[in-house]
Amino acid sequence: MRPLSVKELFDSAQLEVSARVSWQTPVPELQPGIYVVVANAEQIDVSHLPQSERDFWIPGQSIVYIGCTKRSLRTRLNQFYRHRFGDRSPHRGGQALTLLKCQLWVYWACPDDPHHNEHVLIEEFKNRTGGRRPFGNRRNEKKAMLEQLETL
């Protein structure tokens, strides 16, 4: 299975990447949007992860999380950077990324409907990986669908 590139992923939702920063770098974007966290797949060693986390790892895939926010991207990503594994807040979704010991990058875009676009990106990822979600995306599918219906 060939790794899905960031460009291919964004193209699947007819989006262009606005910019990227390295992990822990403040994102200047004040608009809501979608964000994709990427690792260098060739440099990742997941042997230190608990087996329960390693079970979610997809060898060769560099896209490790897809998210969206109604708030500013700056605010949401700052919450993500501060999150500690196992805590309920400030960014429980994707918390497994905090266990990775490698360089991460954050790419983002500001579409009109971030929730819809997040769904499109996750579905494209799943189509390319035999139905698997990115390493950090653990949300229950049923819960995600109910939340999306609430926003309509």
C-alpha cells in the first residue's frame, strides 16, 4: 500500500494547503478549519508505544491525524500542543500523537464547512488504507455521524 500524500489528501476534498508549521509552532491562522498532522514515516519507531497504541499504527503512512475546529486553528492547535496523554482535556482527540517521538508537521486549510471536509479527508484516508483511520483518529464512527447531524 502506497502512502497517501498530503497533496493527494487535500485534493480529494478539492482543497489547497494554506500553510504548514512544525509541531509545537504556533499556527497564525485565526479562522476555523481543518488540520492534518504528518510524521516522517521513515523516521518513526513505535516500539516504545504500549501495544494498545501500536495496534492503531499503520506502517508506512505519514498522515497520523485529521482534525477540524469551529474555533480558530491557532486556539485549537495550541490546545493540542498542551495536551497530556490520558487527560480529558484540552484536546483528547488525537492524544496518541503526544506519545510519538519524531518530527511532526501540521498542515491546514480554511474551507467553508470544516466538519464536512474533515469527513471527506477521513473517508479518503480510509479508502486508501483498507478502512483504517489515521493513527490518532479514534472517534467512534456512530458518534461522529451523530455530531455531524447536530450541526445541520
